[in-house]
Amino acid sequence: MEYFKISLLVIATSITALTLSWASEIDIELVSQSYGGNIERVQSLIRQGARLEGVAFETWTPLTAAADQGHFMVVRELIAAGADVNTPDGAGNTPLFYAAIKGHTEVAQFLLMKGGRINDWTRTKPYVSESVKKIGDPKLIQLIESLH
């Protein structure tokens, strides 16, 4: 049994290392700064050539990270720089999915205006709808109910 646990740990560590090995430090930092809402640093990293579709952590893009945290200015900056509003994460979820379930109405509206969508709506609609109703923002509820 102990051998099995060690083998799983080695496999998990190898997968994490592999995931991060192709993402450069600047790409990882852009995801991190987007998550933190540091607009000045995000702008600087974009100017330095950080990849807008570069992924880190749980295969999040910078836009997914910013949308998840509701950082409207960062979301706007990333899209203006060319970030794809519909790039899914490793679970298949888009930035709009995260903005909606976290209650970031302004970000969700902006993503929709820019062509954002929620992938696999049939599968995710019950979860997204329930999350939005718990948040209780009437504008967000109406926005989500108008999808698909």
C-alpha cells in the first residue's frame, strides 16, 4: 500500500512539473498578477511579451484568473491586448463561468458583450444557476437566465 501511495505522489508531482515546465516564469507571473488584480504589473508583463493564453496553476489563463476574482480593469486590459474570451481551463470552464458563479456581474456583462460564453451549458447550467441565485444579484440572475 505504501508503494502505491508513493507512486501516486510521484505521478502527481511529475504531472505538475510537466504542466509548469512549458509555461515560462513571465507567463506564470501574468496569471498570478491577473488573479491579484495588479493592473500596472499586468500591463508591464504584457509589454514584456507574456503570453495571454499562457497557463499556470490549474491550467488557468490570465483572463480566467482575473474573471474569477472580479478584477474588471484587468479583464478589460487582457481582452484589449488580445486574450481569447472563450479559452477554457483544464476543466472546460470559461472566464464567464467563473465570473458568474462568483457573482462578478460587471465582469460577466463585459465578457458577454465581448462574445463570452459558458461551455457545455447543458451540463453546467444547474450549477451556475444555483450559484447565481444564492448570490442574489437580480442583474446577474437575469443575465444568466437569458443565456442559451
